[in-house]
Amino acid sequence: MEIVYVPLAIAFTAAFVVFVVYGGIVMPVTEIAESWRSRGAGRARSDAPKEAR
């Protein structure tokens, strides 16, 4: 039975690691980068003269 359980345990562990890395690192970095991009565009608009707003 170990011949079945060990590969399954490795596969589930690998899937969990991928899930944690994606949810804990990739998604926040993506959100931060998106926020920086939108914030940069907002700054360019706020520097415009008041009549142009």
C-alpha cells in the first residue's frame, strides 16, 4: 500500500505548495503592480491644471 500512498502524498504536497506560492506570492504581487500602475496614471491626471480636470 505504501507504493500508492507515497506518490499520492507527494502529489498532494506539491499541489498544496503551488497553491500557497500562487496565493501568497503571485496574487499579491500582481495586485500591487496593478495598483501602482493605476496610481501612476492618477498622479499624471492630478498634475494637470484645474481647468483640464
